[in-house]
Amino acid sequence: MTDKLFKASQDEEAITASIEDLLRDKIGMSGGWLSFSDYMNYVLYEPEFGYYNNRSEKFGIRGDFITAPELSPVFAKAISNELIPMLSEMKNPKIIEFGAGSGILAKNILKNLLEHKSLDIEYKILEVSAVLRERQKKNLNKYRSMISWLDNLPSQPFEGVILANEVLDAMPVNRFVKKKK
Ligand SMILES: C[S@@+](CC[C@H](N)C(=O)[O-])C[C@H]1O[C@@H](n2cnc3c(N)ncnc32)[C@H](O)[C@@H]1O
């Protein structure tokens, strides 16, 4: 049983081997070690083999993890119920979502907000994974006129809300920082 659960496909084995080779090269090139944040950056975001950029399915039953918005629209509904009164008080409200995954949270939030006809919303997604960005564009096709994709946080102040679900732990961070006293 355990064997079945954790058996990687040939494709996954190939991706793992490629990322291992890449890490060996990077460690070699940087004098025998890598910082935790560089390591995390390569394994998650290397453009071809990094977890969020490679061709694996990731979310849902054909993937290897699931998040609350993927499980049920109730999660988006609960967030929408909080957003509606807040956004209704703003003149030109924007929502910025970090790391939108498959785009399912954006899709269900927009569906809920559109039921409130008075709300004119701009929805922006900041997504580092090129593969997931494409998946989001496909899954959010119906709402394309309301959505745009950002490469960076806006440089100007804006009125609205920033959303992120299960993203902080996917950000490459420095575990330890040594400072001179
Ligand atoms: C665990 S998934 C969560 C996806 C989605 N929010 C959900 O709840 O289903 C993490 C997401 O964050 C994205 N991500 C990771 N680091 C990011 C960063 N620095 N800026 C924006 N998105 C990031 C990943 O590409 C992926 O879409």
C-alpha cells in the first residue's frame, strides 16, 4: 500500500534526477554549499524542472497536494462574505492575489462578487510560476476582462485587498541571517 502511494512515475523520476544534477552543479559552482533560500528557489522555481514550473499536475486527485479552495467553493464563499462589505466602501477597489495556483479561488471569488452588481472590481494576480500562470489564464477565461497578471507588486498605493492562501511557505527564505554587531 505505502509502496503504491509513494511510487514516482518515470516522468517524475526524470524530473527529480534533473533537479539533483542541477543542484550538484550549483553546489559545485558555489564552492561546496548553497544557502537555504537558493536551494528552495531552485527546487521550486527553476524554469524547467522546479516544482512549480515543471509539467507535473500538482493540485488535486491527479496531483500531490490539495488546498482548501480546491476542495470546496465554501472557502471562497467565506472570504467573499468578508470582502464584499470592505470593497463596497472603496471607490476603485482592487484585489491582488499572490500565488493563485490553479486560479480556483479567484474564479469563485469573482463569481460571488459579480452577484453584487454594484461592485466593479479589478482582480490582479501575482504568480511566479509560468506554468501556473498559463493554467490560471485558461481556467479564468470567463473573467479575463476583469483580471490582469502582475510581475511585481504595484509601485503606487492602491485601494483594495491582498490575498494569499498557502503561499508564505512557498517563498524562498533565509533560515539564518548573520549580522555584524
Ligand atoms: C501551495 S500553492 C497555493 C495555491 C493557491 N493559493 C491555493 O490555495 O490553491 C503556492 C502558490 O504560490 C505561488 N508562489 C510561490 N512563491 C510566490 C511568490 N514569491 N510570489 C507569487 N506567487 C508565489 C506558487 O507558484 C503557487 O501558485
